[in-house]
Amino acid sequence: MPEQNKLPTLVMKFGGTSVGTAEAMSQTVQIVQNSRQDWPRLIVVTSALSGVTNLLLDSAHQSARGQVHQLYEAENRLRTTHDAIADRLIQDLARSVQVKQEIGHLIAEFSNLCRAMAVLGEATPRALDAVASLGERMSVRLLSAALEAAGVPAQSVEATQLIVTDRVFQNAHPDLKATQERTRRVLEPILAQGRVPVVTGFLGATPEGITTTLGRGGSDYSAGILGAVLPADEVWIWTDVDGVMSADPRAVPNAATIPELTYREIAELAYYGAKVLHPKTIRPVIDAGVGLRICNTFNPQHPGTRLVADSAERSRGEIKAVTAIRNQRLITIEGRGMLGVPGVAARAFGAVASTGTSVPLITQASSEQSICFAVPASSNGEVIQALEAAFAIELAQHDIDRIWATEDVTILTVVGAGMIRTPGIAGRVFSALGQRNVNVIAIAQGSSEVSISLVVDASDADLALGALHELIVTTNTGGAQ
């Protein structure tokens, strides 16, 4: 289909809040209708209705503990939520009944899976993926029927037919070559008929067809994968905010939308706590050279944030955003005898990895007498226990004096391409904090040139965010140098 492939192709992903109510789904339908005027080849990826995935997984875990009494209420909530949208948006009675029946079968499947977990007394990762997949499988049927009712030719497609993954349940990794072959084989005939494929986000399947999920928030990743393998011209992520904000507006009321970010900047923001975009979304899009945009379903006229390729002219050293990762603890391994202890860092992080804990920040004194890193507060006790076991001999011999943790801290990250080459940025950051009497506990700057991270006491986090956000405005408007 060479001629068809030359037509502009767009992948649009809609999050849970964009389909979670009749009003929201109606707005999503309108956006799809309007977009078809400019994009003859349009693919829609949808999340589960907001709150549904949590409900499904909570019910599964409770069932595995033998608590099946809540299943009736969960089934009722699922049925009521989906049926209410069908009643509002699907006028054709026969079509509405059909959609409700299909969703009813999926709810029955949910109930059967949960009861099986109750009998077995466990919820395996494979079983949890089967349960978690049901939210998107319900949503995709509802949205495609709503589009049809509005005059948009649509066809629901389960991503288990498209995205081929490994067998790492709950956080599967896609095989892009196999995914490309399947995606083109399944979607191209639908697109050739002028129909809109409505695809389940978040899901994939092993080569044998066993359902997997791509990790929480993986619907963004689904859109990025499909955009890369088709390939699409652009991928648009529709959410409930006006693009990527310069800070969390709940903590910084005057936070504003950032019109343009480089891929490295958005990757850094995603890693350091900005929740607009799933971190893994970016890689397949970059590799395929596909454009990426983040938009607001409830304010579709707003241009949102466009993501662009890195370049020297876009690396002027401007500060673009400040993020915060809260509820962290700083763990320090220290001792004057560490200088002679081989492989302290490797052994330390091996011990941390054995607990399944992620480390978002590391800093080490050049004298090698201490090493310090952050972990989630909830993992603090387990990590210290693992470290004490790993260094039991060194602690006994006083080569390592102690392993200890702070109280709760917050990691603040200032993001902007080219900052490392711009004189005075770090000085302005610490001056702004000093003027507010905010003490900086630890500092880390990577070689990426994109960010500076620092750690402050949890009680100072909002004050520090406000101070650094003022610096963003000053720096980007040509203020104090």
C-alpha cells in the first residue's frame, strides 16, 4: 500500500481522565472528529477509564488474601460506570446493548480470575496482567462505539494483536521488529478502509499470545511504540493539563506551560517526577524521528507542549522547569577506612538492587570517605538492613563507621538544555535558595548538561520550589545574569 503510506499519519493517545465520564469521552470523540480533517490516517490509543485499573488490581490483591466479599461491589461499579457512558453516547439501542454485553463478559472474566486467585491464595504477575488488561479492553469497546455513534468509522483493536513482548509480566519489554510486522499487517487494512483503529493502551502479548502489560502508565508507551513502527508523522498525548508545566501547579500556583522542550529535557523531567509523560515513551519516538506533542483534552485549542530534537541552538542554558521527588531518604555509608575498601560503590548498589529499590540520586565525596544516595522512604529500612548485611565485616572492623539515613527529604531538579555550559546557572540556583534560608543537603549534576539535582529537607520543599521557579522566570526573560 505504498500510496496510502504517504498520507499523513497521526497516533493520538487519550488518558483515563479523557475517557472517564460521558462528558470527557464526548470531548474525546469531538477531538477525533476534528482531527480527521487534517489526518486521513488516524490511530487512537486509549487508557482504561480513570480509576478502573486501580479498582481491578485492588480487587485482585484482596481476592488473593481470601477477601472476595468486595467482588460484588467492584463488579457493580464497573458495570455502572461503563453503562452510564454507553447510555449517554450510543443512541442506537442494538449497538448499546451489544457493547454492554461485551463489557459484561469482561466483568465476568474479572470475577472468575479473582475467584481463582482466592482459591489459590496468590496473585501471580501473569494473573495480575490478565486482570489489569480488562480496563483497557472495556474502554476500547466503549470508545469505538461512541465514535461510530458520532459518525466516525471506527474499529476496536486489542494491542495483544499488535505489540509483541517478552515474558516479564507487569513490566514487559516490546520486540519492535515483531511488533512492526504485526502492527502493519493488522492496522494497514483498517486504515485503508478509512476507519479509525481504537487500540488498547498498556497491553501487549508474548509471541504465544499471553497477555502482558507495559508497566503502569504504559499507554503512553503504547502510543510511542505504534507511532514508531507504522511509522506515524506525529504522536499526540492527550491528558488533563495544558502540556508540560514549569513546576507542579499544586505547589507553585504561577507555573506555566512550557511551549517547547527537547527530548533530553523531557526525559530528564519524566525521570525526576514530572508525571505528564511516561518515561519510556520517548525512546521509540526519538529513534523513529516522529514528532511528539502533549495536549489537553479539556482545552484542545491550547497548543500544549511540543517535543523537538536536540540541537545546539536549543541548548542556550535556559532553565525550563523544576521538579520534585518527595518522600525520599538519603542513605550515607561513611568511614575513614573506606579509602582502602575495594568496590564499595559496586557492593552497595548490588545490595540496594537486591531489595528491588530504585536509586534516583547519587553523590560521593572525592576523598572516597563517604557515599550518599537517595531511596524512597518506604524502602529505607529494607535497604539499610541489606547494606548492613553486605558490609558486616567492614562494620565490625570499623573500616566503615556507620550506615545511616536522614529523615524525609525532597529531591529538586532544575532542568534546561545546555546548563552545564552556561556560566553562573549553579550560582543563581544556590543564591536563590540561600536568600530563602533553604539548606541544601546534597548536590548532584550529571554529564547530560540538562539538569542539576539537589536535596532539601522535606519541610523546605515548597519554599525551595517557589524560589527556583522565580529563577526560571528571571533567567528566561533575560533578567539578572
